[in-house]
Amino acid sequence: MRGDMTRITKELDAWPESNEEMLVLIESFDRLQKKHVREYVLKLCVFSVPTTQAEIDAVLKAGDKLAIAAALHARKLDFWD
């Protein structure tokens, strides 16, 4: 009866050092979400700032994924200014 069990929430706090690392992080996180959708509710924080599913989807669906990942990376860093 595993389908009736409550999914466990797991949070990943990442500190990507470059725009490229940010893109790899988003793509890896998306794969993990899809792989473990029945077991876990996964949440991503970047520089301890929560990342919404809409932000993740914007990167994944963009024509220029690196540019959108770079903009998201900058927004997360700017949170602390």
C-alpha cells in the first residue's frame, strides 16, 4: 500500500559557483524529481533561497537554458544584497 503513504519531503541546498553549474544543478534536480516522484517531495534551495517549480520549469523549457539559468543564478545571489 505504498501509494497510500505520505511522501517524505527532502530539501537540497546548493551553492553553484557558475552559471554552468546552475544549469547542471537544475537539470539534475529535475531528473531526481521525476525518478522519485512517488517517494519524495523534493525542494531546491540555492544559496539558502527557495527555488520555485516555476523557476525550475523556466530554465528547463527555455530556448537558451544557460542564459535563463544564469539569470536565476544572479537572482538568487542578489537576494542577499
